[in-house]
Amino acid sequence: AFTSEENIITPTGFCDAGNSICDTCDCHVFHQYTLRVLNTDRDALVKHLNDNGIPCGVYYPIPLHLQKAYADERYNEADFQVTNQLVKEVISLPMHTELDDEQIEFITATVINFVNQ
């Protein structure tokens, strides 16, 4: 549903052709469905989804290098540019066996409409 959306990057799967557990190697075992939303206020998207009854989450809102347990004066903020960008862009959508097609369409349409506004 998100493949034609230039401001949404979906998770990708991978497999080693010689060690695949499935015949076609086109399946996944994700336990989270995490997107990157570009050129979008991610926190406003979270609020919008919640306001529309769609649970979503940001599982890792604080990068490791900023967490107290990993604090170290040797860390230079400039060394974590990619991490600092990603932490502003990722959002995890509902993903479970009880979602039906109608719910999935509602979730995807709500995300797409917000990102494209």
C-alpha cells in the first residue's frame, strides 16, 4: 500500500538464498511494522493516528548514545547523524493476526493522507 509513496519507506526483508526457511523467500517474520516517514512531523502523525483510533508507537524514542546508561563524554553528537535523523522518522504501525483487510486499508489510508497533506 505504501510502495508508491515517496515520503514513506517500508521495512525490507532479506534472506540468504542458501539458508531460507521458506520456498519463495518472499515472506517475513517481523514482529513490528516500522516505517520511516520523510518530510513529515512524525509526532503529529502519531497524534493523528491515535486521534483516529489507530494505535501506533515509537519504540526507541531516545537513541542509545543519549541514554543515561550509555552516557560517555567521548561521544560526539556529530558521530550519530544517521541515528539522530532516524529517531525522528520512525513509527511502528499495528501488526497482528486479528487485523482484517478493512482495518489495514483504514490504517494505510490514514497514514498516506496525513503524509501527503
